[in-house]
Amino acid sequence: MRPILKKWLASLIVVSGLVGVASIAHSAEILRIGQSFMTNGLDPAKGSNGWALASHGVGENLYTVNQAGELVPELAQTAERIDDLNWKITLKKDRSFSDGTPVTAKAIASGFDNTFALNKAAHATGGLIKFETPDDLTLMVNTEKPVALIQALFAEWPLIVYKLNDKGEAVYTGPYAISAFKADTSLELIANPHFEGAEKRSPVHLQKFGDSQSLALAFESGELDLAFGLPSETLPRLKNNSDLVLKSFDVGYQYFAFLNTSRPALQDVQVRRAIDLALDRTQLIQSINAGNIATGAYAAYFPFAMKEPRVTDLAEAEKILDNAGWVKNASGIREKDGKPLSLLVATYSQRADFVTMIPVMKSALMAMGAQVETKIVENGNEYGAEGDFDVFLWAQHTAPTGDPAFFLNSMLRTGASLNFSRYASSAFDTIIDGFASETDMAKRVDIARLAQEKLFEDVPASFLVSPVWTVGLSKRLENYQPWGSDYHVLRADMGE
């Protein structure tokens, strides 16, 4: 018996009472999944847990994005606009939570009320949202701010659907239910018996790997059926193993750097422009052996993406700094008013590519005359919120709902909860205000492009790489198709 399987059987009962589901007999053995990320906890209203639990196949949204990138209903049936602030959403019939209770408007509203009370990211598009439930399948929605596409709002990652049981624990609707959870280590899943096709769905052991090399070694040794996010430097070796299947795919994520506009040196837009020009995107791509130069805030296949690759020009960066009064001293370090241009460049460990990219970024910034310190942290959200950095390398799916608005509202609007650059621009806010009322997609594209032009001018972020990721599969999962992100790693069709 494999060590992972033994561990799964030993831990199965740890939180079996949490989900209130009966065990289901399966002829197939456990699916073994390895990733560098896992939910930080089981509270769906905390941080990015809602996104992670949906990725793990535990939860669903009212709306979602399918494999083709199209916005489609999930638990909702239809959405009807009443006026600028009010909508009527009709739910699908005959859906159940994993404890067997029906999915009702009242249950959904109660979970959403909890999320809006505790998670500021949920407020990004519509502000504080209130709900009324005239019957079991009707959810009346009142937004604080006008929303042009309520479907896209309810596909946003904070708005996972759940209800709270008598113990205050969250119960979800996805194809899998949680049977055991060990923080920062593993998640054990069983088929939700109240989700269609449960009898075909094998139990899952999801293991978090602290580094990508360990993930690759576990996959290579046959311990995993799916390894999500293999490091590029291991691919030539893994391709030589005929028992392994590798699939690479373009993703909707972007690799970019927050430039902290509250730091003394970076309050000067000229310094931010110089940093943006100095970061060598070609070298960054070469370091991770995959990807394309970013054109802006969105992957190039989206209609609202910009068309031209972002430019690297070290000579122009140095010229900008010279003109801004940052001159090199005898040691080659730039100074202004007796203070060196000292930069703290940071990222978080969960993205293997970033650990590789950080030294390349350091080298590029040193070449323009900066004094550079680097740091790798465990919790990116907490570190970003604290703001103790100058440059913070970050990965984000910038159009998770198939629409450009959520990223700009949640991460770059003045005062937004995830605005780690501390960017504050009334002109930028006015541009993206247009998303609230504009329903014509062609005009939403125009708004997104105008917003990106403003970001290029003000440089609160440096857009670097549109990545390509690779998943590793055992022969058992050779028909598995990765979607354009890590939002749907575990799905109802696993193993089919």
C-alpha cells in the first residue's frame, strides 16, 4: 500500500462530521493530487479560501467561466436586471448541499451575508450587497453601486456559495466534500453524494508541496496522479518517461510586480517608470523556460488585452533616473539628496517560477544602479497588506469572470483591499467607474484599454510575463484537460 494511501486512511475520520455526508463505496483507488497551493482554512469568508475551495472542487458559484472562457450559469438559472441597483436571480431546481439539504435562496443569502461582513474583496464590484428571498428559488439582489453585469460579479472568487450549519461550519455544493483537513499539509475529499455522478467519483488525497522540485520528484516516482504546476527545468527529464503525461497550456494569469507608491523613492513616478523599463522580460521568460512578454494587465487572448508587448530598455531607464536627479556614486549606486536608491524586492514561495525570477529581477535593477535586497515570504496576502516592500512579484488571474472589471476594481482602485501598490488616482478611478453602467462589451473593452494606458503612465504595477504552465498526469488521468487557470483543478469530470 502506498504511503500516501495509508496516510489517507488514517486521517479520513479527522473531520468526517464536518460535512455531514455519508461515505460512498468506490471501486477505484484514491486519486493523488499534488500542488504547491492549498486552501489556508475552511472558512470561505476568510482571505482567498473561497477561490481555493472552488479550485479543489468543494464549492461552486452562482456563475462561473467554462473551459472556453465563457461566462455561464452554475447554481443560478437566470439573472434579470430590474434597475441600476436591483436584480432578480432565479436558482436552478433540485440542487443540494453536501449534507443533503436543498439549495435555497435563503441559505445562499445567509452565506453571502457572512462573506460581505467579513471579506472586503467581496465589495470590489458592487459594494455591500443585500439580499431578499421571496421564495426558495428567487434571490433579490440590491447592490450598493451600479453593476452592469451581475453574472460576472457572482462569478468572482470571494462569492463561493455555502451555508452555515448549526455548528457555524460551512457546507458547500461542489462535486467533492471535505472529509479531513490538515492545515498547510493535506486535504482529503470524498464524492459529494448529492452531486450528479457521485458513484463515478473517486476519493482524493490533495497534498501541498512546499517546493516545486519535491512536487516533480513525487510525480516522477509515481506517487501522484496529477501534479499541478511542474517547474519548467524538470520538463526535459520528465518527458523521457513514457509512463508520464505532460500537458502545457496558456493561462489567464499574469506575472506582474506591485510597485509600492507609498515608499519614499517610489513616490516619484520617474523611479517607477525606470524600474518598469529595467526589468528584462525576455530574461525572466528564459529563466523559467516558458511564457510570453506581457502586453498589459491581461493575457493576450482576451479581447480587452493590449496588443504591443511591454518594453524593456535599460538605457532609457538610466536616462530617466539621471534626469530625475538619481546619480551614481563611486560605487555605482544611485543616490539623491545623499540617500541611496535602495529597493526591497519580494515575492511568495507558493509560485515556483517566482523563486527563479527574483534573482533575475535583482540583477536587472542592480544594472540600473539600485541597491537591491530580496525576500521570499510564506503568506503573500498578509505581506502585501503590510506593505514592507518596494517591488512585490505577484501572480493573478486578471479576468477570472471573463470580464476585465474585477481585477482593476479589487487590486488597483483607490483604497481597494488588495491594492498592495497603494495606488491612488482619481483619474484612474473615474475611468473604471464606467464598468458599473456599461453593458456593451465593445465599450467595456475600450474602458479596459483606457485604464491600462493610465496604468502604463502612472506605473503602480509592472506587467511582466504571460505564463505557460505544465501539469503532469499519470496514465490514469491522461484524458484530463487543464483549463486556463488554477480555478478549476479538481472538477466533476475527474477520471472520465
